[in-house]
Amino acid sequence: MNRRLLLIALFLACTLLGCSSGPRRTPLIVYSPHGKDMLAEFEKEYEAAHTDQDVQWMDMGSQDVYDRIRTERRNPQADLWWGAPSITFIRAERESLLVPYIPSWDSAIGKEFRSANHFWYGTFLTPEVIMYNNRVVREQDAPSDWDDLLETRWHDKIIIRSPLASGTMRIIYSALLLREQNRHGSLEAGFAWLRRLDANTKTYVADPTQLYLKIAREEGLVTLWDLPDVMIQVRRNNYPFGYRFPRSGTPLITDGIAIVRGAPHPIQAREFYEFVTSKESMIRQAVDFGRIPVRRDIPRGSLPGWIDSLGFVPLPVDWDALADGEREWMRKWESEVRGRGSDSPE
């Protein structure tokens, strides 16, 4: 074989086999709903300090993460699950989808913010809000409580992220079901409330990006969402979003982190876990991404002033009842409520 043919053969072999001029990096697979901005930033910082690793993240709703990890349980692909409401992690722990890990800052949070057996740990506290387009809706005219969303003036002006794929929306809806049960003594009263909300809902969207765009373009004016993402969209994209805490109370979600059972790269998973939950990272996430750290050992002066001035009322929620019932409630919502609100009486 002449020299030219030899070079061609070597080129083709490298193309097919993935030859590289540098050392091979260990992939670290992260499933997370935290959004591409935050994920990309911490990927870059982590890789700068760990040049032998290649962080590969998949940005999807927390319910989608849970469903995917369940599907992959016999052949795990993810190393780390970064972000989901605590009840989703509780369910994953019950189904043996996680492995225990005690982070270096274990003593810095209350036991109510972690798994009793260390399968998951809380990272942020996330209040839910009513978000609105403040270019069109004045603050004094925006819904100030959950029941305001049922008023006729909001008919066809509400857009909602589809609850089936969103841990945030599943918790909001489930918490409101329990709220109505406490008020009226029946869970059916909660479904009746959701039917009235459905009657005012213009559409359900598949992902947060569509939600933001439709509200920003005034295709709808109001939605239900979480405070950190509202703040990020205002800061990073200059979207015309305002928010109000429902005066009767808002669900306060504990957002967590966990290592996947059977993770292909458990050592790297623990390293990334510690990196994104360090004091320095938690401060960055508070300042740049609107997150409220669970850790008690972070100096208050290091955190943005808005955290101490929020002044919301937490909605009392029976989290055990929510964790037990949420999956069946969402099935019932999908089959008996979605798209049927206009048929329900006032």
C-alpha cells in the first residue's frame, strides 16, 4: 500500500473509531430541570477544575427525569440527578432508584430537608408564584390569590406548563387539591376548582421555553410558576414578567439532588455533587439564578438582599399525603379535567 492510501486508511479508521489527539475524558451524565443557562455555566466551571471529565447534561422537566431514570433502571445512563421537588425524590427512593450519599455539608441543613437515610438532600427552597406580563397587566390588577384566577376577566388569558411533565406544576396542582379538601372536606372540591381553572386556560405548553415566549408575546397574560425561573427570565432575557405571592399561601418546595443507583461514574458523580452544592456555588446560584439555599452555614451577607425581603406566606401542605396521591391525582386530572372545564358549572 502506497503512502497516500495508508494515510487515507488511517484517516478513515480514526473517523470510525473516534481517534483523538488528547487524553480521553470521563463522561459525567447529569439529568436536570435547572435550565441550560445554569447547567452550561456550572459545566464550564467544573470542567475547568476537572480537565479529565466531560460533563454532559440533559435539561428536562423533573417528572421527565424521574420517568427516564425509572425506564433506565436496568441499564442506568445518568450519574447524577440535580433538581426535583423532594416528593419526587421520596418516590424515587422508595423505588430503589437512588443510592445514599452523605455530603460534606450534612450538618448544615435540617433533617426535614433531606432523606432520613441520605438518599437525597435539599439544595434550594422554591416558592411558587402567580406570574404575569407586567407590560400589559399592572401589579394592582394582577391576580393576588389562587381564587382570582377563576374570575371571568382571565378567561383565555392563562397559559400553563403541562403538569404531566412538570414537577413544579404537579405540586402546585396537588397542593391546591389538598387546599380545597381542607376548605370543603372533599378532594372532589379540588377537582371542581381545577375544572374552573381549566375553563379559563387558553392552552397547555410542553416546556418552559414555550411558556415564557407565549406570555412575553402576550398570547396569554398569566401563569403559575416558580420564583427563581421568573427572576432568571427577567434578568437574562429582559422578559416583561412580574409576580405575586398568593396571599392565602404558596407551596414552598424543597428542591434536591441525588446520585442515581447504578451510576456508571459514581466517583465523578460525588465530585460534581460536592462542587455544585459548595458554599461558593450556592452563593452563585442565589446571586445569578435566584435560588434560595437550604444550607444554614452560608453567611447572610453573602446572599442577595431580596431573599430576606420576600415576605410570602407558606401554604400548609401535607407532603406525605401529596407524595402518596399526586400520581393518581394527575392521572385523574388528565382524563377528567383537562379540556373539560367549560362543561363544569360555576
